[in-house]
Amino acid sequence: MEAGSIGFNIEDLTPEEQQLLHSIQEKKKQLLFEIQELRREIEDVTNELESMDFGDESKPDPKAKEISIGRKKFNMDPKKGIQYLVNNGLVANTPEEVARFLFRGEGLNKTAIGDYLGEKNDFNMAVLKAFVNLHEFSDMILVQALRQFLWSFRLPGEAQKIDRMMECFAARYCELNPDVFTNADTCYVLSFAIIMLNTSLHNPSVKDKPTVERFIQMNRDINDGGNLPESLLTSLYDNIKKEPFKIPEDDGNDLMHTFFNPVKEGWLMKEGGRYKNWKRRWFILNDNCLYYFQYTTDKEPKGIIPLENIQVRELGPEKTKRQNCFELYPVTGGGGDVIKACKVDSDGKVVEGRHNVYRMSAGTAEEKDDWIQRIRASINDNPFYDMLAARRRNATGHASRGH
């Protein structure tokens, strides 16, 4: 069988070369398909924008067209979208007006809203404060206020951004409900306790469901060293148990953006978990996660390894009998520790991974060193927990008492 105009027989290729050729051909087909899809999308958007040019009596409506363009730009790049709206006089260049635009949220992606509000610069932080102040939390129990707040955008993944947003929320809630908590730190800590309770009660992967007694115990001494009323904590627990938080839907492009512009990607050999055989996998590093695929054309990863509370180190050939190896391992280093990860089994079901370590082998020493360096830079040591611990110390009053 001839390989067309390539000028050689496929049978003359090694199995690895045949697999690579197949992968290239499949990727070419996929790229052609995606180009056709993009052309159709561009045509749809163009037709939509052109149709907005004419309202009643065929009068052009350039303002509506510019607002639509601004929303689309915002959803792709929040900073550029706001700049476009400001430059075209559609939104005033003040934190209050930008906040109102985001609060209305018409046609805006809620992940993009969260990303914009979480940025650490003076203007964005002023927008965040104005955005939170547009919420009316008066006479609401805390869980109701949280439901309203967390529906208006999607929390970003970065711990520092979450910290700033929740700090603003706690300050606003306490301002409108001054007799509920002793200080804003108490509100902050309890808000996170509610969010974690929601996850624990309603995430099917969490087997050990907390009881109301455990929830009360978790929140001892957070009210400036005193305890919150058990009736309050019980009502919060019952509210969350009865109805989980509703999380705003995304536009479905999260994975596309993750894989479109990765920190690093390439082929690595990966050691199996149950059976210690080595298989070639396509790895993508981005968003503090390491994804691996069987083929570069696969739509979904075979496995996802969150780079959280783990470390990476080089391995010599005496341990693996392979060159250019490195491994991921739990930060605590105990023999029973398992890396938090997930994979797709042979039936297509997503299951929890049970690896104590993940071992990979690169093609060259330079590639191995680059993977190690980039993975190490992407590892997240969960600074959120340090922030929460500091808030808890403030809420219990230990800091003010010099303990």
C-alpha cells in the first residue's frame, strides 16, 4: 500500500512511525473540520451584526452593533472588551459605570466577569467594590446572600482573587447587617465554611458527609473568640443540605482555551499505575494542571493531574531503567499518600486515580529539564488555606490577644 505522493510504503515504517503518521493525518482532518466550523461561526456572527444595523424602517443602529461587538470582545478578553466599550463611549470610564455594566451582565460570560473583577490593580479593585455594593443583602441570612453573590459571576481559580472577592463580600454583608457578626473576619470564615459544606454534601466523590454536629464543631470560637448560636449554624446547614448552590453555566470554552494556549505540550512516555508498562502519551501543561491524551486529536484527556500540594523530581536510570525520567509525588511524602487526580477507564467513565507517584520519561535530557522546570513553576501550594488560616486566627481573636 503506497502512502500517496509521500513516496514510500507504510509497511516500511516502524509501528511508532506509522502511529505518528496516522496522528498527523487525523490532526490534519481535525484542523480542516475546525477551520470549516470557524468559518461558519464567523459567517453567523457577521450576519448577526449586519442584521442589527437595521431596525424599524431600515434605520441603522450603530450603537447596538457596537455594544454587541463590545460584549463579544469582553467574553474573549475582558480587559480589551471594557477598553473597546469605553473608547466608543458606551460605558463611562469610572468604576461605578463599569460595575453597573458587569452587574447587568446582559450577554456576558460569567467566567469573564469573575476574571475581570479578580484582577489586582487599583481600577479593577475599585470596580469589584462597586460591583459588590450593587448587591442588596439587607435582612438576608448569610447563605441567601451567598447564593445571590455567587450567581452574579463565576469565582476564578486563583486563591488571591477569591480572597479579595470574599473579603469585599464579607465587608458588604456586615455593613448591611451590623448585628449578625462581631467582625467581617467571622463572616469571611463562615462564608468559606458554607461553600466547603456545599461541596462536601453535594459532591458525589466526597464519601464522608459532614454532620450538623461536625459543622458546628468546625466553627467554634470564630466570632472574636466566642461561638456563634448553634441555631444559626444549624439553619445554615439545613439550608445547604436541602438545596445546593447553583453555579452559573459557562459557555463551554474552558477546555478549548486551556488546550489552545498551553504552557507546554509534547510527547512523554508514562508509566502505568496498576501495570508498570510504559505508554506514549501527549501531555499538555496549563492552568496548574497536567493533562494527558492518547492522541493529539483526542477531544477529551485520558487523565488530569491537578498540580496541587505535590512536588516534581528527577529520577536516575537505576530506579526506572529508562533515561530522562522524572516523577510527581505527594508533598507529605508518606507511603500511603495518593495524588489527587482522575482518569477515564476502559468503559469511558471518569474515575479517581490511585497513583502514589506519576512517572514520565522525556525524549532528551533538555526536554526532561524543561518539563521539570515548567511543572515546578505551575505547582500550586494552595495559598488559599494559608489565607483562610490567617482569617480564622483573626476571627477567633488570637491575634488581637497576642497569643
